[in-house]
Amino acid sequence: MKYNSVFDIIGPVMVGPSSSHTAGAARIGKAARNLFGKQPKWAKIHLYESFAKTYKGHGTDFALAAGLLGFETDDPQMSKALEIAKQNGLEIEFIEDSASAVNPNTARLIIGDDAEQLELVGISIGGGKVEITELNGFELRLSGNHPAILIMHNDRFGAIASVTKILAKYEINIGHMEVNRKDVGKEALMVIEVDQNVDDDILKELEEADHIIQISKIVS
Amino acid sequence: MFRTVAELVEIAEKENILISEVMIRQEMDVKEKTRDEVFEEMEKNLQVMERAIDDAMQGVQSVTGLTGGDAVLVQKYMKEKTPLSGHLMMDAVSKAMGTNEVNAAMGIICATPTAGSAGCVPGTLFAVKEQLNPTREQMIRYLFTAGAFGFVVANNAFISGAAGGCQAEVGSAGAMSAAAIVEMAGGTPQQSSEAFAITLKNMLGLVCDPVAGLVEVPCVKRNAAGSSLAIVSADLALAGVTSRIPCDEVIGAMYRIGQQMPTSLRETGEGGLADTPTGRLLKEKIFGMTM
């Protein structure tokens, strides 16, 4: 089920005017920031379909900026986020992309700083609810309903077992898990939705496990 | 977990509890929270709704100037004249429009189920409250009942205009309100389901065609339509009128109609009212460009 809480329906509390285009956009921006692990210095944001056609009127642009700055959907500074981003050294470029997308409210965010970059596709499915459908070229389906760990690893036998063994040791239950790879033996992405937030100590231990390249987490 | 309205009503009837109670128990179960925690969270949403209506009654204006002030106008009319459709009805309409005026002015609202349709649930609640004198707990339960029905729509169809047109937003919001009014007025779970079905049936096919792509025209007045239809449908259901088409089948019809809607009528600001001479002119004025 796409929606699992009554507060997806009665909520979120948000700055207007659109739950899909404003609150949802802010949440996509925030998911990107969380996955990047820090505030990016630049962002190139491609907008598709309804996002592309109506983003100015709905404040989708400042909402995405607000998310990248780490704002919540009801932050009263939301509408000033573009200026605040500029003051904080975050350059944002918006591209109205005419390519078609499966979901009417789709954004592709390419964000980075001097050292690294991240590419993410987020969709806003209604009432402020979002899903992350692509990360650095990997397809995934991340609902944001639960905390999640994203693990970039080498496609080798034992990689998954080494991760699940550590989670089992700390009695962390896996609610949903998927693994996606670019090619046999190349980079792969493990997405694990868990029932409770995972401590940084455990993440550190996961990072040192066999065949693991990089780890990030999303707090629900 | 209930997946359909039929299941929702069945649980309520079998356990002899209210629809709101089914939703509260499921939320406690899914989120592993106590009753107090779940109530507290909903109380916060209720407070946001209350504040938005208060703000609206002071008079608000959107940045574009397209919307704002109509809620105040209606309240003034109600004081000076006797509204033809009755005081409660116009009070709901005014509070629903007011909430959406605050939303259009980029104020803080609670999405129910979306921001564009955020007026219907609080508008009807704070109007019906004057006549039914509910306790604070019953007001919070109103939101759980509305949420239970919205939950089914969101999981079986859609609640966003971009996905399914305005029928998915104001249609759902109005129907959720109708179901909640019935429970507050002492109706049965089945009557809530009838009220929901009757409302949504009358919203089928409604397109999402915002002028200049803004959540202003016609969104504010569509919340007036959604909230008034909710009250009429609740009265019909409480009188014993039933929907010949079962609630879940109406939701299914709404889903299929939404899938058949062209993109131009799903929140792209390209068709319908947005594509009228005045609609295009307003867009040009606001953004300094032609369509």
C-alpha cells in the first residue's frame, strides 16, 4: 500500500499552496540532502510534466531549495528559500524538461560540491507523499515511510550476507529490501527499509564490512 | 489493515465501534504508538486548521491578488442577511474558502488530503460544530473518520489533481467530510459510506484546470462546492437515502475516469478554465508570458 498512515491523508502541516508541488517538492529536496549527507554547493534540477508546467506558481522551485537546505514542510521561511540558498552558497539551476515521465510530478536532482555529486529522481504522488525512484543510475522504490539504509557495494557473493549479519546482531528488523546492480560484478545498490532508526555506530560497522563502498541513511 | 470501504464498515459493525475508532486502532498498530500519542498528533493538525480559519477571517490576499477576502465577504453577508441556503451551509462554505485563501497566500495549513482541497474538511467541521456541539475528542475523531475514507481512496485510486483531476482532490475531500459529518451527527458506519459515495458520485469527471497553474482559480470556490455538497450528502444519508452504486465501485469509477483524463486537464494549467481568454490573459499578466 502506497499510504500507510492516517497522517498521510490528514497532513502534512505545510506552507501552501500545493501538497504535491510545494510540500512534496520540499521532501524530495530534503531526501536528496540527507542522502548527500551535507548541504550541496550546487544543484541542477530537471522538472518534468506538471512540475515543469506549473512550478513557478506553486513555489516548487523554492520548496526544492528549502528541502536542500534541510527545511521541513511547515517552515515559515519556505518562500524565501531561494534567497537563503544563495546566501548559504548554494547555486541552483532549474531546467524545464520536455521529456515525458511516468509520474506527472517528477524531478531529477543532480547535486554536488567540489568533491562529489549525487543524482536522484523523486516523484510526488499526492498529498505531500513522495517516492525516490532512482539514485545514481540505480532504479529503486523508496517510500520514506520507514528509516532506510542505502548501501553502495561491489556485486560479489557474501556482500549481502555481511550486511544482514550485522543487522541481525543488533536485532534490527528488515521491513523491505531490494538489490540492484548496473552489471554483473560491478557496482550495486542495496536498499534496506528498517523498522527503527539505525545508530551511526552500526553504520560505521556496516561500512567496514566486506565489499561495501559507501553507506547513507534516511531517517523517517 | 482495511483496504476497502466495505472492509472498513464491516470492521466497525462487527466490533461495534465507530469508523474513527477503526482508524485510530490501525494507526496505533502500524506506527506502534499509544492512543495518547496518536490523539496528540491529530490535535496538532486540528489546531493548525483552527488557526488557518482564524487567519482567513482577518482577511488574506494571495501574492497575485487573484484570491482572498471572499470568506470575509460571506461572513458579512451572513450577519446582514439570511442566506438562502442556510446559516450552517454558508458558514461551512466561508470557512472552507477561507482555509484555501490562506493556502493560496502561502500561509500554513493542514493538507486534507491535499493543500488544494484543504478547505472542505475543516470548513465543514467548524460549521457543523456550531450545531452539534461536539467535545474536543469528537472533533479529533472527525479527522480520523475523514482520514479513514481518504486512506482507502489514496491506496485504491489517487488524491492528487496531477494524477486524477480535481475529482481526486476536492471530490475526495468533500466525500471524506460527508462521511465524518455523518459519524459526528450520530449516523451509522454504513451511512458514512453512503454519504461518501453520494458526494464522490457528484464530483466524478471534475477536471483540474488551475488558471496560470496556481492553486487559486478555481480551487478556492471548488472547496465551497465540495463542502456544501458534503453537507447535503450527509443529510441525505442520515435521512436513509442510499447510493445505488456501492462506495468502493464509485472510487473505482473515479480512478478509471482519472486515468482517461488528458494531461491538459490534470494540473498542468493548459486546459479548461486555464485555457479561456481570461484565463490566458491572467497568466500573461502574472508571469509576463503567453501560453
